[in-house]
Amino acid sequence: MENKNNTFNKEYLDSLNRLYNDNSKLTGFKWFLDTAYSWAYKKNVSPDVVVLGTAIPEELIMAAGAEPYWLIGGSLGSVSWSDDLVPRDTDPVSRSILGYINRPDSVDFSNSLFIIPLINDSMRKIAYQLKSEGKKICLADIPPSRNDKYAQENYTNQMKELCATVSAHTKSKVSKYSTVSAMKRVSNARAALARFLELSRGRTDIITDSARIFVQNSYYMTDSMERWTYHVESLSKEVDFYASQSKNKEYKRPSIMVAGSPVIFPNYKIPFLIRDAGLAIYDSADYITLKTLITYKRSMMYGSKDKLIENIALEWYRYDASPAYTQNDVLYEYISDTVKKGGIEGVVYHVLKGQIEYDFELEKIENMLSQYSIPVFRLETDYQYQDVEQLRIRMEAFSEMLAQNRYRKVKKVS
Amino acid sequence: MSSTLKERQDKRFITKETQTAAKYLRRLEELSGAPEGIEPFYDTLKRIYVDMAHVDTNKKTVGTYCVMTPPELIYAADAMPVKLCSGNYTAFSIGDDIAPRDACPLVKAVAGFKQTGLMPVYEDCSMMVVPITCDCKKKIAGMLADRCEVTTLHIPASREDKDIEMFINQLYELMEKLEDVTGNRITYESLSEGFRKVGYAQYELSEFIRLKKQMPYLIRGSHAMAILNSASYMPADVWGKALHKVNQSLEKNISDKKTVTSKKLPRIMLTGSPIVFPNIKIPLLIEEMGGIVAGDETCMGERGMWDPAVITDDSFDGMIRALANRALRPCPCPTFADNSQRIYRLKQLIKENQIQGVIYHVLRGCLVYDFEYKRIEEELGKLDIPVIRLESDYNEEDIEQLRIRIEAFIELIKLKQPHEKITSVRKDF
């Protein structure tokens, strides 16, 4: 037991320390580190509504009077708390999520309602395990083909049911006002994050790429969305201030896009390795990042309560880029648009062992990127750290290749 | 003139594919105790996998996967359903380069066949219906959609009334697509005819299962699996008629007191990932090692056609509702979040077939079955039924390893039997 706790603490604190050391000049960044720390170590927490994964519109939960408590995985330490509960080939994200639920002397989930978006097989079976243990669960069974005639209707009905289930659990009525308020809160938070990501892009001299991802991840650890939004805006201002003071004098690292399995705190070995290898993350193309783009226009915030829920479901189902679909067109389009805009020299395709859906999506992405002569580097790993040196060598080779490509282009032009 | 690389590759693929299928057919034929009337089933498997011929029909064919696609609807559109779940080693090795490494071999074999474009049963399909039962099926549906006409069926995670309603809508949508593809309208009469065809085959299957339960044994599990696998490539009425002859011969064997063996062999049940021809190495190993596959809870086996659609309202909508209910409610597929009924079904089969041990088959990468293993092991442990988990792939490299484990498992069961009933492994196989 102590060993498991030690693994958890070490990974968590190591990642926090490195983030702090790399970004110590940003005073506003410390708040995010504190948020992550208190999320992991706060005692006597008994959340009302727990969400497994991120593929669910949290605005609906908030409209029903609850603040979601997110379990999104990311921790090697927490994986060890679920080792005996799942098959060997289960992906580390699902293992980690289940581990957090079974973490001893921690959060009290006895009265929680678990909301489980069924984006993959592991989630489906974890739902069954939790139900067998007597936990209260609410499933969101995402229709896998967006082209089906009844898919949208089915999804919308499920979201309405989800809202009603949460409302019955929290004993808080869903009203038109509460729904609009939730839509506004979430839109503000996502807009603030999008602004921050845009402002800080390419300024690795001010804020590291891993810190940018961390700010994004901290959304799922905060207990106050308003405070989080405020701090993201403050951090944006601070970054903007430093950016206006000086130009980036750092060597302009080759810019890459990270796609595939989302990188989740505290397992930051991939972004840390990317930085160590001399690369810069221009953009991330995963469903957690793409969620930032789902915001609501003013016109969508009018109408009855049911109409508002329908609007949320419509937007969400249209733009969700999770691997729950037979064809992830949203993700392909995003990658294609981003690449067309320019600025991306290579793609690191991150696949966590067992997350087979991403591997299936890779073929199409590779074909698409080959048209733009953009190399794709598939990197398979899990939450263990034994492969770090192996990955480092491969990442460095990829970095060198991208640097060579630059020289080749310059030579060609001259 | 020298042949091109592609031609040489294709030739090599055909040679290897047909050799493997022929080998497993030969092993089946060599296994003693095959009932009279089994030849049409062998002929079908030979026709598809050894001769690589088209399905014996003059109708359009619709490819299906999993047990949730109702064949009645396809027959109603005057087409023939062909189940495309594959167990082919050669196609698997081709698919290995296309599908991700950790994808299940069944899906890799499908991808392999589609890639080569050499297998008539795949190439002839006017449409493929893919129920989304796991991550691999979900993603292969997307992959296949780039290569042929594909319709997906969203299988809900639970089986409440609202889920059945949603599935009914999907069946109506499927119906429209089938009408478009075949050019035939599905009417009350044609759907009734579809029910009659499938119902007849199901009736014969239930008779077959009743006879299969007899003690001493009238048929081996491997032979039964060959019969059930061939149902994928035969029209239901033709298959039913052929099975009727087998049932008649089994009835005759009862009166003639002619059984597979007079010895008391350990009765084993197979459950877990599907056993698809030619990947029948596990049932063959069990029976070659002196056991008998007395129970089968796999979706390409007895489960595939076991549950009949029950019509409580004889309107057109009533029939579609019956199909939706049959596809979801009794189905013990691990795609459902709560799959407690699989445990009830297993317990029922154990009781009915007097099972002494369970082999839990997991195809590498088939996570949904793997997830359910732990709970099933616990539940069967309470009944004092030993269970082993056998993980395998579509190749023959693990055969000796599997043989040792199966042999040890059979020995274990024999040791649990009363002393006087212990029998030695048959030498005459």
C-alpha cells in the first residue's frame, strides 16, 4: 500500500515541481499548481456528481445544480489501485480512473452519482463493475454513427435524461435560467482557455508547452469554474505582458502537433520529452482540446428549457471529437484545417497502450498528412516510465529529421 | 511472361488460405463419430474456404457481423445474409499490416480479406451491416465504409424499453436501406416468409441441441461447431433441411444405441470469444485430448441462432418489434454494460449439459470478454466448476502451449471424477 502511495506522490510532485521550475517567473501560474495539488490531496471530499472522462457536456450537469467532479485518469500511481480489477490489456486511462475510485483514504464516493460516457469498451465494462458494487450510475451511450437518421435524436434524448437524473440526485430543478447560466459559464471558461492557448502559442520562452497543457487539464481539477476562468484570464494577461516586452529569442524549435490519446496530468512524460528533444507543440488535436471550441452563440441561449438542452446536445454531438465514432470526421477536419493554415512541421501521434481506437484513426490521418508532406511519428507508450529513454532517442531522431527538413527547404528556396 | 508482384502475392495468399482451410476440414473429417448427413456442411465450408467459390445462391448477398443483425429482414428483402466474421489465419496475417497491432484477430481477418479483394463472399456483398458491439467493430465499420456500402447498427449498452424503441427505429432504417440495395420492397408477406425460413432453421437447431445433450454422446462438439459455422454461408431453409437429416440420423443412433464413445469423457463447455472456421483449433484440441465439447456458449455456435423471435402482435410493426426484442433482450453479448444474464445462461447450460469444466476463450485483443472473465470465474467457482482462460490468436504457433494446458485441464477434471469412472485418453482418434 505504501509503495502505491509513494508512486502516486512521486509522480504527482515530480510533475508539479518540473512545471514550477520551468515556469517560475509566471506568478499567475502558481494558482494552477495549487489547484492540482489540492485536488489530489484534499481530504473529506464527497462529490455529488462524478464524471468519468471528459466526453460529456458539463453544462447539463451544472444546469441540474451540480459541479462535476472529474476523473480523467493520467496517473501511474492510481493505475496500481485498480490492477486486480481489470484485464491486462485495459488502457491506462480507464485503469487510472478506476484506480482513483478505489484509492484508499481518499475521496468518499459512497453517495456519488457516476456519469459515464461510453466512448470505449473499458468504460462500458467499468460501468458494470461500479453498478455491481452498488454505485449509482448514469450512462451516456453515444451513437457511433453521426450519419444515422436517429442518431442526433437519440443523443438529445439521452442528454435530457442525464439532466433529469442529475436533477433528481441533486434535488435541484433544471430551469431555463439555470441552463442559460451554465451555458454562459462554460462558454466563458472555454473562450478564456482558447484565448490563453492562442496567446501563449510559440512563446516557449515565457511558458512551456507542458504548462499550457497543464492549464487546460486544471479545468478538470478546480472546484470553482469562475475562479478558474478568472485565473486563466490573468495568466493570459501576464503572458501577453511578457510577450510585448520582448521577442522570443529562443531558437525557433520545429513546431509539431500532438494528436491521438490526450496527455493528462500528472503523466507528462510526452510533453516533457518533446521539450527536451528541442521541439515545440504548436497545437494539440485531441478531444479534450477540441472541446474548447464548443461554445454557444447568443442566439443558442434563447428558447424553452428543452430547446436549450437540445441546442447543447446538437452542438456537442456535432463537434465531439472523442473516439466514440466509427469515423471521427471532426478530428480529421480539424487536423486538415490546422495543417492548411501552416506552421506545423510534423505530428507526434501519441497512442496509449490499449487505446486501440486512436490506432485505427491513425491510418486516415497519416494518409491525409502525407498529401501535405508532413511526417507523422507514432509513439506508443503507457503510464510507466521505463520506456522514457527509448522514447527520448526516438523523439530526438524525429526532431533531427524535422530540423533537416527545414534546411532542405531553405536550400531548395535558395 | 513473368507474373507481377501482386499476382504472385495473390497466388501465395490463395494457396495458403486454401491449404489452412483444407487442413482443418481434414482434421474434422478424421475425427471419429461424425454423424450421417454432415457432408453438406463440410461441402459448404469447402466451397467457401477451399474452392473460394461464391455462396450457393442466385440472390444478392448482404454481409452481416454479430448476432444482432436480424436475418429475417434480409430474407424479406429477397437477399441472403452471409456472416462475415472470420477465423482465417492467412487473411489475419494480411490484416495484421492494416489494422492496429492490438486489434482482435477476427477484425484483422476481415480487414485482410477486404484488402486482398480475393474472397468472393466478401466481394459479392451488396452491403455490409455492422452492429457496433465493441471498439474494433466500431472502427472497422469506418474502415470498411471507405471500401464498400456499410450500414451500422448502434447496439445500446442497456436493454430498457427506451433502448429497444431506439433499436426498432434503426431496424426500420435498415429496412429502407435493404430495399434500396436489393430493389425489393419488404412487405408483410415477405417478412413473414423471412420469419418462416429462419424459424424453421431455429426449430431444427433446437432439436439438434436437444439431441446433442444426450448421454452417452451422439455427436462431438467440433462437428457441431462445423455445422453451426456453415450456417453463415447457407440459406436458412437449406441449412435447416440439411440439419433435419443430421437430426434424423442422430435419432436413429439413439435407437441403434450407436454413440460417439462408450467412455465417460470429461464434459467441457466453451465460452468467450467466437470460434470461427477455420480457427477451430481449441475444440479440436479438447476432443483430441480426450474431452468432449458438451456445451457451447459462443456467438458463432449455439448462441448464434438459439433465441427465436417471439411475435406477440402479428402486425408488421409487431414483427419488427419481435426482431428488436430478440436481438437485444436475451443476448448475453458482453457489449451490454450489465450482462448478468450471461451468468444465468452459463449456469443453465452447465446444469443442462452436466458440464464439468469451462474453457474461457479470449481472442487476443477481445477486451469485452476479458473483462467478464473475473466475475464468471467467481460465480462458477461457487458451483465448484473449474474454469481456465485460454488466450489465443489466429495462428498455429501457440498450439502446443494450448495442448499442454488443455491436457492438464482435462486431467484435473478426470481426477475430480469418482475413481472407477476415470478413463484413459482415447488412442484411436
